[in-house]
Amino acid sequence: MRSVQTYFPAAEPCAVLTTQPLDRPLDYLAPEGGCALGDFVEVPLGPRKIIGVVWGPAAGDFPRNRLRPIFRVLDAPPLGDDLRIFLEKSADYTLTPLSAMLRLATRAPGLGDAPATRRIYRLGDAEPDRMTDARTRVLEVMREYGGLAFTQRELADMAGVTASVIKGLVKQGALREEDAPRDLPYPRLDPDAPGKALTDDQKAAATVLCDGIASGAYGTTLLKGITGSGKTEVYLEAVAACLRKGRQALVLLPEIALTSEFLTRLEARFGGRPAEWHSGVTMTERRRAWKMVAEGGAQVVVGARSALFLPFRDLGLIVVDEEHDTSYKQEEGVLYNARDMAVLRASLCSARVVLASATPSLESWVNAQAGKYSRVDLTSRFGDAVLPEMKAIDMRAEDLPSSTWISPTLRAAVKLRMAAGEQSLLFLNRRGYAPVTICRACGHQVACQHCDARMVEHRFLKRLMCHQCGETAPMPEQCPSCGVEGKLAPVGPGVERLAEEAVAAFPDARIAVLSSDLFGSARALKEEIVRIAEGGADIIIGTQMVAKGHNFPLLTLVGVIDADLGLQGSDLRAAERTFQLMRQVAGRAGRSTKKGQAMLQTFQPEHPVIHAILCGDEEQFWAAEAREREAAGVPPFGRMAGIIISAPEAQDAFDLAGQLVRHAGPLIEAGATVYGPAPAPISRIRGRHRVRLLVKSAKGVVLQPALRKWLGGVKVNNNIRLSVDIDPQSF
Ligand code: ADP
Ligand code: ZN
């Protein structure tokens, strides 16, 4: 093995990677006192001073006498080898510039400010005597971020002003200067605090995970257990084992809304609150978390996918909870799948991965089947809870007035539960009042002006909303197409409309609607969830968000309003998604001592997916799914990449796509095939037309080098955006 230089004495050339959009590190001379690999440094770039990381030996393609010296080494924990290699490999895999990867890893604000000199700034009470553009910009930034405090550098960078502008505002009393709070370590967590007494099954599963931790070597385990079987209790034992070894643990959750409940649970288990990392965490807290993760003062981090890029000092375990969840795939900016990246990161630092789910992704199931991952199953629910009984309601045989969706059979079942003092959940995976608004005079369907999507009526907000771009508009009085007044009518149900029907059908019931857009804040939502869990509602009407993780002990009936919804369309993952979603939703019923029941309203009870859900033979379902994917040569049995080209004019996007197809030589030589161009799954978003090419190859082909060569060969005009999506979610 080649030995890598790790220390650069003063004036010796070395390469520094910055977060500037350049495709590689730049050469500089080491500062007085030298610098080491991974050090955060301040370097000149043009007229500016920017922060970078010492990345390796100089590339040497620039004459030494023209290199500029590094200004100084910053007082921040250096980036470890494993994280640097992780960033390089994930940049390589996702075809992302390394600088963009570094940006993910250094999101902590104020990085590199010397702690001793750190002062922070808040809005003051006084108005400055004289306003300048620069001063206005600073005050605007401060107001935009409400009560947050910033360091001088953060503020200067964000407002694009010099330090003297900030000093001037302090003198005038328009800003207040104070000492930054010292970054405190998180409370010590006690792995030996008494946990719950595990059942024999749970103990056996925990032992497998703990043995893995003890081995000190990389390995991934799929922890498959039906909802309520105690997966969380089991992987908390792995966290404890990891802490006993003095290593750090990371728990990834698919949704921020689940963190606070989880933190409370973790605190109860280990006697202290761990670090938290997601977009809802304040800048100050993020700064603290970043630093403590690097120094080892944070033993456990609970967070969203971006927590994978934190500078752990010694990461020993990554848990990916609800590993099948599609929100682990980042769909904007750097496109990566956190589940796969967790496995990569762990393999680079001899850590263990636990993928936990009641309904694993087909990828993980196949990897376990092939022996790449080990697998542990929990097959019974904790305590007296048993899995709900599953039943189809054949909608062809139900007598339903038009514009109603709750069948007589389901209605009777809900009434029985109400009489017993139990809760029912009516599940419909559609936000808003009605998915379509149609003109009864001309047949026009109201659509978003910027996207290839219909506008969805949200009666609660009294507006139409585009679920692609978020644009809203008032409900028009006249048809936007034919101009006739008073003829616009809702078609089909959303949860709000379903709630309306429920109010009429169950006049005595207390009805609660759980849909993400009905709550102003995560906190309001959490309070509502607690209220419902304590029995504050008889009927819960909810979208996808109720399928995840929340515990409603009184809930014994789940009615799925439209079980066929996900099966339409041509997406090869539709069956997997529907299967997972239906099982997850059904799993909400009967989580405590009362037996639960799930009823699926369907027009095609004989459909293989519906059939598999009902009979509950999961292994058979996965095996059949795997066979179909294998026959189609798609992931996880083949490799695939999506190339999305977007432009204000559709023709420009198609032209570039056509050009790429004509110059596909490098791909063909590598044994890959290009399909398309075709309109992307969503063909227009925010006014940009989107065209997609799909690249497919056998599993043995490494696509990335071929893709790089291929895409490097065409010129992309400024108005066109091209992004590469390795392992796309839909195909
Ligand atoms: P899962 O993550 O598989 O859905 P959880 O770990 O959340 O399951 O467990 C479901 C419920 O059962 C939780 O309220 C949990 O506290 C409880 N539970 C599970 N195992 C035990 C145990 N061994 N002792 C006490 N309570 C348990
Ligand atoms: Zn839109």
C-alpha cells in the first residue's frame, strides 16, 4: 500500500478542498507551523478568504512559486480519515462534485471560529441613525431568522458585508454583542441503566446484534419484526452495547415528527437526552452537536439522513429505523439514498448497521437472502397484542350513493367499535378535499400553471394547491378555460372530504383529521397525536403520516378507503409500495391488549398484491416480487441511473437528451443501454420541463465511470440543468 503523507511542514505544498463549486482540491503552501491531513484551514481564493480542509498531497500541476500560502489552521476538530474517504466514495458513487459532498459535512455554522474569541450578535432595540444598503441587508438577515444569534463571520457572509458594518451597528445599538454560550457536552448516557425486561424472542435478537457490536467489525443486519414486536427495544440494546464499548451510535428516523417521541424514549432508557440533528434544530444547537460529535461529547445522535455526514470521532453503530421509507432518498441537490450510504459509511469505520422494518425494502430483503446482510426476525407482538385480522371489502358488491366512499360494511364495523369505546382509523392517502376540480360545463380540469399536475382543493385553507410546487391560488368562480360561472365541482375524495362524509355518517362521533397540512407546527401535530392516543377521538381520518410509528392503544379498526390507489400506473415499485403501506397502516390496529381488524376497500380483491396483503404470506410475496424484478433486469438485480434534463423550453431539454443518445458510445462499450428520452415521471415542475433518460445495465457493470465519460462529452448550456440519479426510486 502507498503511504499517504499526513503532515505538511511550513511552506510545503498540499491540496485543500473547499466548498466552492470546483471539481477538485486546489494546491496551497502549508502555513507557518505546518498543517495536517483533515485540518480545517483558511485560504485565499481570488480576493476572498474561505474555509477548506487539507485533503492530501499537492496535485503538483501548478508551479510551486505561484502557490499561495494557507492563512491559518482553524481551531476545529479535523475531519477524520473515514469521513474523508466516505465523502470521496459517495461523491464518486452519486456522480456529485466532491465540494458539494463537503458542504453536506460542514453544514455546522460558525465552523472554525476560535471558541475563546467567539462573540455572537442579536438584534438590538435601537434604530441606526443612518441607513445604508449594507446596514439594511444585515438587519434584514437578522429579522428573517427571528431570534437567532450569529457569529460575526456568519452574519457578514450572509449579508455580504464587512465586519466594520457589523461593528457600526453594534455601536448604534441596532445589534447586541454577547459572549457565545460555551458548547457543553451532552449528558453522559448510562448503558447499564435498567431497561425493559426483554422477552425470550427479543433477547435472542438483541444477542445477535450485540455480538455484532462486540466483533468490532463491519456488518449489516436486517431486523425484521412486525409492528409492535419491540424492534425499538431490541436495537436500543445494540445502542447500549455500542456505548459500553465507548463508541458512538447514530439512529436515523424517516421523519422529524417522530424524533421527539423517540428522544423521550431514549432518555427514559439511558437517563439522558442525546444529540439531535435535523432541519428543525437551531443553528446554535447544531453548532454544539457538530462539535460534540467530533470531540466525542455526544455519544448518541438521533437524526435525519443528513446526520450521516457528521464528523463522528468513533462511530460504532448506525440504526436505520423504518429502513424501507422512501424519505430516506434525498430527491433534491445531492441525490443519495441514506440507507445505502449508511452501509457505506459503516463499512469504512468498522461499524455495524441495523436496518429495522416491519416491511423491508425489496433491496434489503434480497441482500439478506443472498447472505450479504444477516437477518433477525421478531415474529410476535409484545405482550398480548396480536396482529390484526385482515379482510377485503369487495366494493363491487357494496351499495354506495355517488360521492361517498365509506361502504355500508365499513360503516357498520366503525359503529361496533364506537359502541365498544374503541377507536377506528379511516385511511386515505390523499391530502386536501378533492384531488380533481372539474368544470361541469366544458370538462376542463384545473391544473397548476407551472407543473404537470392538477390543482388540489384544500377546503380548510379555502384554496387550491399544487402538491408538486406548493403554489396556491384562490378557488376560481369561473372556469379558467370556458369562463362559465358556478360550474366547478370537486371530483374524488381527499381526507377533508372523507371527514365531511364521516361527520354525516357518524353524527355522535368525535372525529380527528391527521394530515400534515392541517397543522401549523410539529408541536401542534404532536399535541394532537397525544390527545388522540389518550382517547380524545372516536374516529381518526388520516393520510400516510399516520402509518408511521405512532402508537394509538385504543385503536382497533383500520379501514383503508382505497386499497387500489397505489396499484395504478406503470411504476415497477407500485406493488412493493402498496404492500408496505397497507401492512404499515394495518399494523396501527390492536397494538395493545385488544384485538384489531383491518378492512381494505377494493374493486379488485383478486389482484395478487391485495391477495398477498390479505393472506399475510410475506415471504412468498417478496419472493414473487424478486422474481419479477429479476426477469425485468431492474434493481436490485440490475443497475440503473436516471438522467433528468430540465429546461424552461421542452425542446431544449429534448435536444440535449437526443444528443446524449446519439453519443452514447461510452455507455454501450461498457455494456449499458440507454432508454428514452421520455417525459420524466413529473414532466414539468416550477415551470421547467423535465425529460428523462434511463440507463440500464447488468449488475456486474460499474456504471459510474461510463456515465462520467459519456456526460463529460456533451456541452450543457446555462439554461439547462442535468442531474444524475443513481438507483432512481421509480422506473
Ligand atoms: P416496534 O418498534 O417493533 O414497533 P416497539 O419497540 O415500539 O415495537 O414496541 C411496541 C410497544 O411494546 C412499545 O410500547 C414498547 O415499549 C412495548 N414493549 C416492547 N417490548 C417490551 C418489553 N420487553 N417490555 C415492556 N414493554 C415492551
Ligand atoms: Zn405546481
